[in-house]
Amino acid sequence: MRPRQLVVGVLLLITGLQLGAAPVDSLAPAEIERRNAAAAFVQTQELTLQMLRAECGTLMPAESPRVVSIARAWFDRNKDDIVSARVWLDQYLAHAKSISAEQYQRESGALLKALSNGIIANAKIHFHRQPPTAEGCANALRAYSAPAFDVQNVGNNAGYAQFAEFGKTLRTVREAADYAVPPQINTQFQENVPFQPFASLEAASAARERGDQPMMRTLYTRLAEHGEGTAAHAMGLSYLTADPVSRDYVLAYRWFAAAWSLGNLEGLNALGVLLRDGVGLPANTRLAYGAFLLAQQGARDQAAFDRSQRNAQGMLARISDADRTALACMTIKAFDAALQTPDTAQPLVPGTPIHRGQRTLGQIVPALASAQPGACP
């Protein structure tokens, strides 16, 4: 399938996900909560810098310090706290995994959500839900350039006393007698982590909420042109749900296809809906069912999984054994080609290559696995 752009690439940034032993059982719940809060604070700051790199890299004047230079300097000054946070989160997630796979999924999902919410909150503070500008970027980066606002110092500033606890907690983590940095922990500055432009997405959402369709579409189009599948999906929705005068089902399909071409599986689920209902093109129940199953298989959160699962289950009575076999034998490349229409022959945005496109849906989707043995040519 197409590689999906990271919404929050935090788990790979924090740890290699090899999850070693975790001495979490001996800690009081209040201490675990303090460590989680401190680690989340540090990771949110680091990931906000990654967001600023994505947003501001081409906006800053040539003579200004490069965003990556500011981020690297911040990392170097705060490295002990950053690594301590990563070590703790590795231990905490390992502990959750030792309890059950469900516990691990729950805890890692909560972490991702907390970090995502934290980055979005920072984006709102820095840019006030407006499109990022060079001036806004300079103001946002100023705090990261000042050692007075580093993790161990931030609590000394007026109005920031509550943040002093984070530095103390992380210092406690690394001063423990059994503290060690396992080999799977990434201890280096990450310069080229793919990251979502949260500030621009928030500005586009704000434009949508106030009914500024031209601004919303300008921002989403610009983001999609730079590889943001979420923005392409939002563009599809804007044409699908517009008022009757400006509604355009063909453009909706093209934008959802663009989202899928960028690895956005919500776009694939939306293609399935249009194919199921014959909106903007002839209905194709077989392809629609395949789109729902594939979107369900790659869903990144529970809501997306539930949505595509409901859509797939709602079609069961309309899917024949021949449909199942045909889908099971289809390669990903062939399935992608079948989704294309004359209108999508000229893509709206450059897509990403399909990874291992010769695999069949039967090899990827458990629901189709039993339909293909001996039946494929």
C-alpha cells in the first residue's frame, strides 16, 4: 500500500518500539502520572519544533537563522531531559504491553492523542488559527531560542512556575540508581522527520468554520500539493457537502482519489462511499467493498476503523463469492488502477508510489484471505 504520512511520528521518534523491561510496578500511581505529564510536555515541545520546521522552513527570510538550526540547538541544550522522557515512555509502554496488547494500544493511543492535542494547542497559541507567516514563525521560534525557557529553567519565569515540576521529575528519572538508556532508544536529533503542518490545517479549519470557502480551499490545496493527504480528503468533503449550486461530485471523487494517492485511507473510504452509492460515477459494489476493507485494515484510529467496518458490513448482502475471489486476487496496483476514472487521469496533486504493489488484497485483508487459495490465475 501507499506509505501513510505521519500524523504524529512520535512513537518512532521516541523509541525504536522494541520495548524492553519496565520497572513501573514499583511506582505509585501519582508518580507515574507525574512522569507521564513531564515526558508528554517535553515531547510536545520537541514535536512542536518539528511542526514549525514543516510550517516555517520556506517562510523565514534567507538571513534568518534556519528553523532546523534553532531546533538542533534546543535539542542539544535539553538533550538530557529529552532522552529521560524517551526512556520513561519506553518503560511505560513496555509495561502496558506486558499486561496485554489491548492495554498497549490504549496507552499508546492516549499518548498520541495527548501529543497531537498539545501540538495543536501550541499551533493555536503561535498562529491564532491564521495561516503561518514569517513574522509569526519568528515569534514562535523566539521561545525555543532562549535558554531561559528550556525544560530545567522554564519554571523560573513569571507565570510558568507550574512547569518547574516537569524538570524535577525528569531529573528524578535519570538520577535513579538503575537508570540506563537502552540501545533501542533514539538519542539523536532528528532533522528530517515527516510531520503534519498542524498550524496550516488549523487555519484551514478556522476558515471552514467561519464560512470562508475560498481561503479554506486555497490552504487545503496548497497543503495537498505539498503531500498532505488530510488536506486532499478535506477538499473532497468540501465539494461533496457544498451547497447545491457549488456541489461537484466529480471533483469530490478526484480529491478523494488524490487523498488516497497520498496514503490517506479516509480518502479511500470516501471513494468507497461514492462507488457504493453511484455518486458522480456508475456504482461499483465490488470496488466499494474492497475500498472499505482496505481502509479498515489500515485504519489509524478507532473512529476510522469503525466507520470503514460499518460500511463494509453494510454491503455483505450485496457481495457474491465471485466478488470476494476477484478482490482477493487483485493486486494493490490493479486495485488502484481500477479506482481511476477518466477524470483522475490528470491527478490534482503528485501522489506517492505504491509500496509492494504486487501483493494481493487476499494477502493483506484477513476477510478476503479464504477467498483466494487456488482460485487466482
